Amino acid sequence: MNTRLISTLQQVQELLNQAPLIEPGWESKDECYQWVEEVLRHFRYRSLTRSEKGIIKRYLTVATGYSRAQISRLIKAYLSAGHLKRKQRTSNGFSNQYTKADIRLLAATDQLHNGLNGAAIKKLCERAYVQGDQSYERLKDISVSHIYNLRKSQTYRNIRSPKDVTKPTKRAIGVRRKPRPEGQPGFIRIDTVHQGDQDRVKGVYHINAVDEVTQYQVVCSVEKISETFLIPVLEELLASFPFKLRGFHSDNGSEYINGRVSELLENLRINFTKSRARKTNDNALVESKNGAIIRKILGYAHIPQKYATEINEFNKIYLTPYLNFHRPCFFPETEVDAKGKEKKKYHYENMMTPYEKFKSLPDFKKYLKKGVTLEELEARATSMSDNESAKQLQAARELLFQSIFERKA
């Protein structure tokens, strides 16, 4: 904190009026103690009146982040000895490996990427350093557990501090079974996310589709989920995947279990499957993405249906590229124990972006759609860093919401 220009009690009082905006910025306790001593000496604390001493106490409390009781102890020690010297109680204390600047950078990274889990943030820090951002030099080596420790710190906290149930329908459309991709991309899970009701008026709908093997994700928005509105957007969604599609899996909602959707998938030679009764994990992948991505980025607030086109444009230009080229995901490994029971393990080494996962598949080029080249996808992945893509996403989202809610008002 720069206090060189604060030399009078009036200036101190003016600063205290902005107390909520003040953040302690001391890199060490020794530096903080030295500053407290300089302030007490400069203002001649012994000769101040009672009210003036109260102002100085408030000033020291706000500027250091210490409690009023601790400041009183420091003042008492200063008046007794004429100086302040910090007593180190441990003979072999540990030095802080991560500075407050590192914690602020971690908080900014969390905010950029909408609060991902610790492992994903660690991966992003590593990628940011590789992509040339030297400010991540220390954070690139941080452990996942220590990320959660830093998130509890005061420095971090200073920076950051109704669902619709799908109605099933009974129609003889689609095969009721779990998809079996067998390690091949092109088997997508799909679900609908509703953007709230207001005065019994429905909001916009988001169509969320995720590939089971690579977690490549495409998000589209539509005014209504009737066939007239849904089919064109569904065609756009299917065309957005860079690899050939072989499977389409949904729950039992009537927006997908209908003749128009079945006919569309039949023309594209895509197998249509739907969730089984009492098998809640059949569509769990896309449902987890609904909360982790759609709700986290687009929120729960009601958005009128007439803004679906603008939101869909935002999804196409900013959200979908960010999710597939710049947001790391966990990919499980299935381990079988001695009794033959399968258990999925999520190892940090297997964390990567959906595009990187696609490239890691054996002979991955054979899955590309006609007209889609590896050079084109590589150019999209390397055109900007992860943080640059996240910044573009955040800025575009702010402009979109500002435009929508200003017009709503």
C-alpha cells in the first residue's frame, strides 16, 4: 500500500471513508510492523487526543488487516519500548512459496474460467506458462490440494467471494439402451436446459450436446422446443462437430422422441438411442455439463425467448470454441478389481481439452468429416491462449447480458 502521500489526520479520515475499497498489500509481517512504527512516530501518537488516537487506530486496522485488539497490542509495545520488533515464535519457520500476487492471479484465473475444479485450474496454469505468460512461473508447479488452501485465504476472498424436469413420452422411437462407442468419437449425448419462467412465460432453451469419448461439446439456443424451431437448430448443432456422428442419445423428453427428429437422424445415418428406466447414469455426462457449464456461464435468470438468436450467436462464436480448445476436462480410466468390479479413476495425467483428446485417439484423422482438415482445427486451437479465449468469452457475455437486460427493463 502506498501511504507516502498521507501525512495529515484529515487525509487519513478521507482514506477511511473509502475503507471498503482498501486491500492490505504487505508482502511480509516485518514490512507491516515497520510501517506501523513509522505511522505512530510520524503522527506523534503520545500527544494525540482521544478522538485522534481512535482515527489512527482505525487507519492501522484497515491498512494492515489486523484486528483492533492486535493493533492495540502493537501500540502498547511501541509506547513501552519506543519501537516495534516482531517476535518470531518458531525457530525454523516456513517461508511462503506463493506471494499475494500469485494468489490474486489464481483468483483471476478462477474468475476467468468460472471456478473450475483444482486439477483443471492447475492444468490451465501449466498451459498458460507454456503459452508464454511468465506470471504463472510459480503457479505452474502448484499442487491441486494447495489450490484449495489458497482459495481459503483472505487475499483470495477479497477478490472473489428452479429446475425443469423433463416430461417423458411413450413412443416407439429410438432404441432403449446405453450407447457403446468402444473408444470411437461420434456418439453424442444431448439434453435441453430451460432458462427459467417469468409470469408463466417460458424463457429461452439451450440444447447441449457432448461427445461421449472426447467430451467435444456444442451448445445451441432456441426459442421453443417445438419441431418448427428445434429441427433447424438441431441440424446446425449436428453439423458443428468436426468428426462423423454415429450415435445420438437423449432422455425420454418429447422434444427428441418424435417423428421429425427420428427422420432427421435416419437421413444422416445416425443411430438413435434413449435412456433406460431406472438407469440414471445413461445420460449423466451431458447432465453434469448442464450444471458445470450452461448454468455456470448462462445462469438461471429468465431470458425471453426472442433473444435466442443472439444467445445462439454467442454460443457459436465464443462458448463452443472455448469449451473444446481451451477448457481442460477429466477423462476416466476403467480399472477392474480382483472381483471383476469396474471402477473409474480420474488421473490428473489424463486431463486435457476435448480437441487434445480427439488428437490422442489412434488414427484420429479417419474420423474427420469431409471438408474438415486437421490444419483448420489446429489453427483454431493455437490462435489464442486459454486465458485470452476466456477473456473474450467473459467480455462477450457481459455485453450480451447488458444488452438483453437493458432492453428488458
